[in-house]
Amino acid sequence: MNPDRDAVWSVAKGWLAAILVIVFAVASAPVGAASFQPLEIVTRNGVQVFSVEIATTEQEKQTGLMHRKELADGKGMLFDFNPEQEVSMWMKNTYVSLDMIFIRADGRILRIAENTEPMSTRIISSQGPARAVLEVVAGTAQKYGIRPGDRVGHPLFGSK
């Protein structure tokens, strides 16, 4: 090979390696909602702010937080089930114990299923009409004093 071809081939191999690294990183990223938004819960103890992924498509709602090995405090996933309806969730393929916060269309918390069992296929019901479900790491409701009746601030509920 001549020196010019060697230089071109060396640059091309570098670009190819970089492209393969990017493709692998994208392909191995966790599947789920990609949009993060702030969400507030007004409790007797004050306002708690979370950064939540929004699950609106059927695929995002079916996948949820499955296959995730961790969920940081202050993070979560908000599932939009518009219109308000009886909602059923489960923990299939979910490694992290969660608190599931069922929220009515007016932004009030209907029910909280605390410390759910990882990997369980047991059905967890909203026990009434819910517009959305907020999933956060287990212990969050107790830690921040979140209770049924507390108000959730997010555009889904016509606020913040």
C-alpha cells in the first residue's frame, strides 16, 4: 500500500470503530421513555420535587421500569392512562422494589401501593379510577410523608 492509502485506511478504521461504539451504546441502552419532566407532590411536610420519565405510548407503558437494576431517589416514571380508568400494574421483570402512586385526573393521590415485590406477577390495582401512576423507588412515600389526598403538580393534571 502507498502511504496515502495507509493514512486514509487508518482514519476510516478510527471512524468505523467510533460508529460501532455509538451503535452498541444506543442498542444496549434501557428501553423506556426518554423524556424527563419535573413533577411536584405537595404533602403536609412540604413540596417534594421529582424528575420523571413519561410513559405515554403502549410500548412505554408495557415496558415501564422493567429490566432496570436501580432507580435513584427523586427519579421515577409517570404512566399516563388518559382517560381516567381502573388501572392494573405488576412487577414482572422489574428488579427494583417500587412505590406505585395512583393519581386521579384532578391530580389528587388516590392510592399508594408501597414496597412492591420485585419480579412479581401479582396484580396491583388502583382500586378506583386513576388518570396516572407514578412509580418511584420503594420507601419514597414513607420517607417524604406522601399520602392519599396529596396533590400532584404536573401538566398531565392541568398544573405546573
